[in-house]
Amino acid sequence: MDPKLFATVFVTVLLAEMGDKTQLAAVLFSAEHKGGRWTVFLAAAAALVAATAAGVLVGNLVSSHVPERALRWAAGLGFFAVGAWTLYRA
């Protein structure tokens, strides 16, 4: 295992997930079900693991057929499009 890669991915995902709708949903479920905090935690953690696994598997498959430069451009344009759409809708 590459510790530098682990730390980079950990910090990036942690910062990206802070305050997003997933975290807010977990807060709401935990507040509604006082006795089920561990259930909410385990369910949310399992869902994030499953979503991340799907992303890694699809990313691995796509990267074996599409050049890295094209993927970077597509990701950048996608983020730009989401930002532009968000500003337009505001």
C-alpha cells in the first residue's frame, strides 16, 4: 500500500464529504432514531463503501479504454458544467 496515495485519497474524500447531503442525511436519521445511532453509522458507512467500490471498479474499467488526459478533461468539464448550472439556477 502506498501511504502517500492513501493519505491523499483519505483527505480528499473526507473534505469532499464534509457537509454534503450524505452527512446531513446521517445527521437527520441519527436525530430521529435516538437508539439507532450505530445502525445509522454502519448503514451510512456501508453505503459509502459500496459507492466508492463501484467508482473504483468503473474507474479502473474506463481508464483501461480511455486515455488519462481525456478523463481529466471530461472530469474538469463536468465540474465546470455543474458549477455553471448551479450559478444559472441561483
